Amino acid sequence: MGPPVGDGPVYAALARGGAGGEGDDGSDILAHLVADAAIKGVIVIVALIVLALGMVLIWKKAGRVREPDRDDR
């Protein structure tokens, strides 16, 4: 089977065997590692925000001291 026959960037990318515009394997791996680190960083930041909000809500709910209700006045 020969290269795809056609015209345009899709056919050129298929003929090269890549998605087009990609660098060598080293830069592809580096790009994936950077994207992976960025995604994990966002996940950690969101988790910390949710944790902080939960702690504030628990602190407000459990930390509230009320006067006991007494009817013996």
C-alpha cells in the first residue's frame, strides 16, 4: 500500500505518518511531561481549595458556641 493520494495538510500528515507539525520524539515526550505536570498541578490546586472551603465550613459549624437554653429563670 502506497502513500495516501490526495491534496492538503491531512494527506501530507498521513503520508509522513504523524499529525503534522510535530517535533522529534524528545520534544514530544517533553511536551507530554509538561502537560501532565500542569494537569496534576491544577488538580492539586483545586483539591486544596475544596479542602480549605470544607475546613472553613466545619470550623464555622462546629466552632460556634451557643448559650444553653434554660427555662429556669
